[in-house]
Amino acid sequence: MLELTDIRSFYGAIEALKGVSIEVRQGEIVALIGANGAGKSTLLMTIFGSPRARHGVIRFLGQDISQLKTHEIARLGIAQAPEGRRVFPRLTVLENLKLGAILAPAANFDRNLARAYAMFPRLEERQAQRAGTLSGGEQQMLAIARALMSEPKLLLLDEPSLGLAPLIVRQIFAAIAEINREHGTTVLLVEQNAHQALKLANRAYVLVNGRIQSTGTGAELLASDEVREAYLGGAGHH
Amino acid sequence: MLRTPLREALLRPLRDGALAGFVALVLCLPIVGLPTSETANGLILRPRIPEAIAFAVAVFLGRFALGVAEAGRPRPVALIALLVAIAAPFIRFAPEFSAALAIGGLFVALRASLLAFPTLAGRITGGVKIPPVAIKRAPLVILALLVVLPLTPVIDRRLLDIAILVLTYVMLGWGLNITVGLAGLLDLGYVAFFAIGAYAYALLSISAGLSFWGALPIAGLCAAVAGLVVGGPILRLRGDYFAIVTLGFGEITRLIAINWSSLTSGSQGIAQIPRISFFGVADFTATPDAGRHAFHELFGISFDPSHRQIFIFYVILALALAVNAFIARSRKLPLGRAWEALREDEIAAQSLGLNLQRIRLSAYAIAASWGGLAGAFFAVRQGFISPESFSFLESAVILAIVVLGGVGSQLGVVLAAIVMIGVPELVRQLAEYRMLAFGVAMVAIMVWRPSGLISRREPSIRLGAAP
């Protein structure tokens, strides 16, 4: 579905991605794990055309999207819950969701809204509240719900667990699993919380210093000593 | 507040005051102390050293007084400062000195009394909590007042003139609020569209014989087209760069108006612009031209020259309300939401599929068209336009109205327009001190209400039991 081939990309003057190739297949949850500064977020932003890949090809459903503008890429059916959530703080929850629904047929709005609220009941309670006044977890829920309102084929999630309490993290991950299972949405998940991400993912890539270091199924990587050592706080824990 | 011992309460302020006085002296010597004056033999210097020293001393005293007030003795300071302010006009020295002393004294008195009565201070500075009900009702009350205003006997020609002027700026402020408040683009050249509308009406009415009502939409269209043409390339720029280019655009428009004299008659301006008619049906004259009707005959009332002015008042009121209605409506539409989304977060908005360029351009061009309509109105009201009316200062004033009012707040723009345009017009006799008072007001607003007079943005959607 999504195929990145030998992508090089710069974050400012720094070469953040040094020839990354990954593949996401229809219906999968793929996790991309790695330490801070490994280039995970740059990879997601590069898929969205900002920054643009200096080298390599990004194919989505067979089409090369590496030269398209951000909004054109969104139009093809990719949505993201970006790093830092990026909800519109002075707009209400409902306004945020309406903005998410721009690309979906207007007739589906009510159904999609009901789905979003069913998944995150907190958002319904707070729908008239400004997004900036929500808690971090609620903002993350809103960012995911907003992305889903466009009925995407592929959902990109950037560190959805960042800065959230363990209970909320579990809720969010359960929601991601549900999105994938119930709606058939393909998910590419970027996470520092490697343990949770690998448990959820069908397959995963480990990104180190702008290169893919290893890949495998979530279970394989969870069991790999190398990954345990580097990202799961050493063997025997967790 | 901690009350420090007297010696200490005086020492620090003395030091601060001396420093402030010294800086003031350095500044005042060339600015106040060495003014040039024009004589038959050319420019000569007329030294006014005593005045310069007097100013520096006044600054010293003011800073000292503030320091003492802050060190825990605000009451005597407030009293003395107030007395100084009252006595100031009677000092026979230099009029500027009296004025400075009066304003400075009042400022110190105000600050000291705020320190002396903290609860009062809290009530004023903690943001006068304007009750939501008041904000909700205020527009209706203001509107009702405005509708009956011209018909009440208290209003005279001058007041009505000021009201029309204020409403013109309200309309411009609301128009600019689309770009600045909703779309989050800093436009420093809004006056260009005002000018384009004004010239469009003036030229169309004189050369093509179009009436105001026929030319009005064309003037709006001209401005919108200008907005599209200019906005296309410059909206690619970000933040400050965009602001600078709009600033240039405003100036270029004015320079074109000056230099394209075959079309605009240059800096002489265009006079004898046809007056407004009663919807093209009747004219506001005592003796209508052959084949035309007069307004007073149409309604069987006696002729009164103020009819036209009252009509003009209602026209600008209607135009301003149209902008307001447009903004209120657009906020609830996908387009308005898209503007706000881009203002809040460009990257997130684009990744939701919003076309940054096109949405910005729409905001810029729509705001431009409202500016054009206001310009046409300006031309028909004045009957005379010249490039002088469209200087950068106008853009700055309109922007100041938007910013002081509270970006994105419609009611705030009205209040700011009254404060910025109406009050100075009312106190025109004090022309000398107008700019000074204006500066003081700006500083006061920035200190106490940095996000504008009304900083609340009404959520565009309210649901269920929400108040």
C-alpha cells in the first residue's frame, strides 16, 4: 500500500534519513520504533511532503507521491495524528472534528462523528470545549479522531503515547487496534514506547540514526535480544 | 505590600530617579533643548536649555514618586501627584511642560492609587471581567442606539459626521479582521484596497456616469481582483515577509495614484465626485435636475440638508453590518473554519487536506473586497479623494483598531474604533495633546490588556445547555 524506497531526507541541515526503505501492506499495523532523534518523525513528515524527500521514491497505492503537496497527499487517503497532537487550540472539539472531515463525503459526517464519539466518549462530553483546554490524553484522542474523520485508507500516528499516563496509553492503543480491526484502516505507528508498540504491531522496523537497523514481526522483535537491550530497558524487565 | 524603612524607601527611588532623569536629560537636550525654527533667513537654532532641564527634572520627580509609591507609601504620593497634575495648567513656563506635568502627574497618581487600593487595582487590571451576558447583549444595544441615533435631537451635524467616520473605520476594522483575525495573516497594506475602491467609484461615476449603487459592486470587485492578483504570489511568503510585502503594496498603490496622473489626476486628487442618491430613485437636493426627483418631494417632507447625511449614516451602518454578518456566517461555514485552522496550525491544517494557498487567497481577496466597498463609500461621502488619504498611517490605524480591539473580536473592533477615531475627533480642540494622549492610551492598553480590549473569542458553535 505504502512503499518507501531509499528515502533520504533532511531535517534542517541534518540528514535525518539516510536511505530508508519500508513497506506497509494493506490492513497492517506497522510500528516504527527507535530512539529520540533517530528520524522517526522526519520519516512521517516526509511521507506527507514536508520536508520533501531529496532522494528516493514514495509510492502510495502504486502512485508516486514524493512530489505532491501536503494537501494533495492527504486527498489520496492518508491522514495523520501528528507529533505533539497539533489540535487547533482555539477551536472547539467539534470544530476540530469538522475540519478533519473536509475530505470525506458530507453525507457520512454524522456516521463518522458517531463512530469517533463511540471510540472516545470523552470527546462527546467536551465537544463544545476549546481543544486547547483539553488534557494531553484528550488532545491525543482528538488528534486521532480528527484524522479518522476523513475516512483515511492509511493512518499515520506519531508518538501517540508521548507524555501520557499509562492508563490513557492503554486506552489509546486499544483504540488503535480497534481502528485497524473494525474499520480496516492500515496504520503506521511511530513510537518510542517500543514495548506497547511491538505488542500491537503486525510488523515493525527499528530505525537507528536514519537507517533501518532491523525488521520483523512485532513478536520477533520483542523477543530479540538486541531490541530488548536497546529499547526495552534490558532483558528481563517489563 | 511590604513597608520598607523610610531611609530605604527613599534611597532606591532616588537612585532610579537620578538615572531616569539623566537619560531624560540626554534625550531632551537635543529634542527639546535645541529646536529649529524657520525665519526669513532660513532655519535657525533657538536653544531652550531651561525647558530641557525642566523636563529632565520632571522625569526624575516622576520616577522618584513611583519608586516611593512602590516602596510602600502610595497614598501620600498619589495625593501629591494629583495636586501637581491639577496645578500643572497654571504653571507659566512652557505649555508642553504643563501638559507633560499634567499627564505625568495623573499617571503617577493613578499608579499610586492602584497600589494604595489593591482591590480596585485587581478589579481594573485583572481584566475588567466583562460579564458574558453584557458581551452578548451589547451588540444589540449598540445597534438599537445606532439606528435611532440620527433621529434623536442630541445629535448635531458634527457628531453625526464623527459617527460616520467611526463606522467607516469599524467596517475597515472588521474587513481587516478577516485577514488578521481569522486567517492570521498580518496585512500592513489594507489601505490599498480602500484606495482602489475609492478610485474605482470616483472614476466610474465621473467618466462612465455610473451611480453609487451601480458602481459599488464594481468597486468591491476591483479590490477583490487586485487582492487575487497581488495575493497569488505574495501569499507564498511566511509571517513577517508577507507583512513587509503588503506594506510595500500599500505604498505602491499610493504612489501609482500620485504618478498615474492621466487617470487619477495625481496628487491634486479627484474632486466633484457625484453625490449619493436615494437608491437611484431620488437626489438629496432642494432643486432636482430636470427629469430627477428630490428626496424630500418623494416623501412629502420639507427639504433639509441633513437628510443626505443621515442617509449616508444608514448606508455605512448597513455596509458595516453586512461585513459583520458575513464574518459571523463564514465562521460557521467550512471556509471560515479553514481560515481559522490555518491560523492555528498550518501544518496540521494542510495534512487534513486544506490547500494553504487557495484558502489564504480567499481570505485576502474577500477582505480586500470589503475594503473596496468601504473605499467607494469613502469617496461618495467625501466627494473628493486624493492619494494623501491612503497613506500607510491609515493601514496602521486600521490594524491598530483590530489589534487593540482584540484580534478576532467583533465587538472589540467597535470599541477600539470609538477609542481611536471617535474620541480624538471629539476632543479636537486639544489637538496639541492628541498624539500624546493617544500614545498614553496605547501604552496603557498594552500594559493592562495586552490581548486587546476584548480578548475573548466567541466559540463559533455552542451546543445544548451552554450559556
